[in-house]
Amino acid sequence: MRFKAVLAAVLFWCSAAAQAHNFHVGLTEISFNPRTGSTEVVHTYTAHDVEALLMNLYQRQFDLGLEEDQAVFRRYLEKQFRISVNGKPVALQWVGMQANVDTINVFQEIEKTELPPGAVLLDGVLTDFLPQQVNNVNVSGPGRPAASIVFSRERREQPLP
């Protein structure tokens, strides 16, 4: 009887683990750093989702610890994540990227500038590959109430508060 209980628990755990990654989400934090005078943008994505995207696009394995493979993801991200004001792109500088088994963190900044009023954000990262991908963007800064905006395949471009 104890064996059946242990077996049932193991089967339950395995099925839960298999179902664990049915929700695809990205998180971006946009905030002003008064020390540097720059607007910082920090993205976090599930490593498995990014690796699957790159494998689908280029039919090869990627090691996001390598600079040349990071450059491939950088080109993709820069096409899928843009800030504009009055239809003109805002220059987002690439600061760097960290990859581990679970997550990919990307660091960008708008050098020596607060997030401009009237900014519009395009966030389509992974939504072109994963229909259920949701990207949550948290925005904060001086004179700007903290806000959270949700982007999806259907809502890729929205004004920032």
C-alpha cells in the first residue's frame, strides 16, 4: 500500500513538472536612476523560451553565455522591443546580458535621459513565436506614477503612462 502511495506521489509530481511551463511570461522594468541620470531597462525571460525561439529561427543550438550567440538574441530583441516618441525611435543602449539555466536577463538604458513624455512602447518579444506569451512592463520614474502594462500578441504597442 505504501508503494502505491509513493508511486502516486511520484506520478503526480512528474505530471505537475510537465505542466509547469504552460505559462510564458516576460518581465521588463523601466525606471529612472537618479545617480546616473539614465533610464534603465531590465528584461527577464525564461531561458527555455528564448532558446526554443532561436532554435526555431536558426535551426541550431545556442549557448547564450557566448558573445556571438548573445549578439543573435540582441538583434532579435532590438527589433521586437522599441520605445518611440512622436514616431521617432528613442536610442536604447545595450548594456549587457546574463544567462543562466532558468532565466535570460538583458540590460539596456536610455543614456542620461529620463523616459520622455508621450513615449510609446512596442513589446513583441516572444509573442511572434509563442501565441500565449505575455510581457509585463513595470514603469516608474520622477513625476510618473508607477504603472504596470501587459503586452501580448494582440497588444504589442501601447503608450507608456
